[in-house]
Amino acid sequence: MDTMEDMEAIELRLEVTTEELRVADEELRAQQELIDGLLRGRAADQLAAVRLSAALPVPLVGTDRDGLVTQANPAAAALFHLEVGRLRGKPLAVLVETADRRVLRSALARALSGGTAEHLTIGITPRRDGVVPVDAVVLPEPGAGTAEGAWPAVAGTVPADSAPAARWVLVPRVDAAPAADVELLTALAGMSTLSAVDGDLRSVLTRLATFLLRAVPAAVGASVVVGSPASPTVLAGTDQLAQTLDGLQLRAAEGPSWDAYESGQPVATARLGTDDRWPVLGRAVPAGTGGAVAVPIVAGSRPLGVLTLYGTPALAEPGQARRALPFATAAVALLHENDTVTELRRQEAQLREALTSRAMIDQAKGILMARHGLDADAAFAELTRRSQHANVKLREVARQLVEEVSGSAATPSGSAATPSGSAATPSGSARPRSLRSVRPAPS
């Protein structure tokens, strides 16, 4: 008889040991996955700004307070005919015509001291092509000189110890074209600082719409719709006008935003209320409503949403839609970053929850040990028995026990009910202290 009991005790101990090893393995794996997830999340945070800048076709350069290049996007590298890595660390002034170097340094100093954008026209001297005249805007980086304002340290892009103090937008002039306007260049520079990592997506897209509005003087309101205009997932607008006209398009089930989303091409009108393409919408818009232009947000061939500007009849001019195109490109990058960061944070939350399971199991073991005088092994064996009997995960059994105890906390001392399935010991009997005392219940 003793031999049979010894065999049963050995078998039970093996079961318990196996279960403990499995739980420990799950915990170790969860910890490693959590570390990996945090690293991926940090990398996503760091790459957000670089990806947005890289997605823009406009040359962007970051410099420190002395004018040394700390970051450049591919468009800037193409402008200077230098690789991004070779641009980094160079004084921006040496890439500029000698006569314009003082102008460049003065503009940088004024921007940093005054905290405002400075516009200048200079000649740059790339490795070939001679002198290229460009319109430039320099503005101080938000939080310049602090960790908040630093562009991320990404291999091949920014040294870890270099926080840019200023951001430059450089637009080559074509032939005898008039100088680019400060509003457009400043809006492009400000837009390139946006990140979907911090703050909610609607807030970020509202800021994008605000920069878009600054870039198009003919507009008085702007909106960003994520998803189909028929069933948008996110709506962001600069003012009540944009929100109202977006809503009227939704109710009419037609309008420039709808056509731009479906066709993948910009759609413009000089008179939103009298355009024959949208008779239902025309009857709904207020009298005197001016023009509108809608630019689709497209990733490859997949529509993601639409940017819409409302304002004067001048919005129907082709150049107005072209001014909005870089902002649609930025919206694609921001939406991609938002999806990436959201998924990483979801995985991180799941992994953190997984890590709490061991703590919950230990708490449940403590409850059984305190109630029934079990040692740690016997308490774990009892949890294992309940898990197998109920065919549920061990962590779920532990959670139910902890919640059960928490729910009966107000019960008067000495009258607490024994949890269902617990290994309660009759009053006056010896309390079990070993695994041999806690044996699986008969099936």
C-alpha cells in the first residue's frame, strides 16, 4: 500500500514539476517578447519623423546652431548630388555659393533668436550642375536643444548626440519663375515635424489640415477624411465650415471628396453650390459657397482617404491641387506610422498582461497555503488539479480564485465560505503539509 502511495506521490510531483516548468517557460518567453516589443516600439518612435521626411519630395535639411548638417532626406541628397551619410556633418554654408554664405548664416541666427521662419534666396553649389538658385525657408526646430526637439538617431541618418536646432526647406527655382512664397515653404517645413507616435491620430491630422490651410491662400477651411467619405473612420477639420461642408457631402452622398476618393485624382470646382456634377449637394450648401478642391490620399493604388479645401473660386485653378499634393503624401506616411505604432502598442499590452499571470498564480498559491496550511508545492498541485479538472488554463483558475477571495473580503471572520473545489480540511483534523496529503480527486 505504501508503495502504491509512493508511486502516486512521485507521479503527482512529476506532474507538478512539469506544470511549473511550462509556466516558467511561458513567463520567460513572454518577458523576451515584451523586451522585443518595447525595442520595436522605441524604434518606431525614432523612425516616425525620418520616414515622414523621407516620404516627402521636398528637400529637407536639419542643422545645428552652427549650421552643421545633422539630417537630410533623400530629396535633399539628390539636390546636392551627395549621399545622405556624406551630407551629415558638413557645414551647410560650404554647399552654398560664397557670396550667399553670410546671408545663410544671418538667416539661421535670426530664426534661432526670434523663433520665427526666415525666407531667403540663395545659390547652392552641388557636386555638379554649377550654381542652382533655390528658395529656402529656415525655422527653429520645436524644442530645439532638448530631447523633445531632437530628430531621431537612426543608423545612417543622424548621430545619436546631434539634436538639430533648425530645419531647412530648399526648393530649386526653375528658369525665371518667381520666388516661392514663404507660406508654402513654411507650411511644408512645419508639416515635416508631425508624428503619429505622440497624441491621437485625429489631433495629428488636424494639425496636418492646419498646415495645408496655410499653404493654400485661396482656402479658408480644410479637412482630412480617413477612409471612404461614405463611412469615414477619422474626421479632422480646421473649422466649422470644413466640418459642415464635409457633413453635407456625406448626407448628399456626392461631392468633390467622393469623386476624388473614387477616382484617385484631384477634383476641383469654382462653385460648389452650382456645379452640375453634384445637384443634390448643390441644393444643400449655403448660398454664396465658393470653390473646393479635393486631393485623394493614396498608397500605391489603394485609397486611404481624402484632403479637402474649401474657399474662393481660385481653388479650381490647377496649381492649387498641386500645392496640396505633398500634404497628401505626408498623410499616407502618418497613417502608416499610426497603424504600425498602434499594432506595437497592442502587442505590448498583451505581453504585459501575460506577464501578470505568474504573479496571479503566486497569489492564488498564497491563498491556498494560508487557508489550508499547504506548502508551496502542494498549493501549486491543487491549482494544477483544478485546471485539469475544469479543462481551463492554470492562470484562469488562479484568477478566479483570487477574484473569489476578493469578492468575499467583507464576509465576517470565521464565516467565509470555502471556495468550490478547494481542499478544505475538516475542523480538528491534521492539516496536510506535503504533496502526499494533496492527491488528485477521483474522477
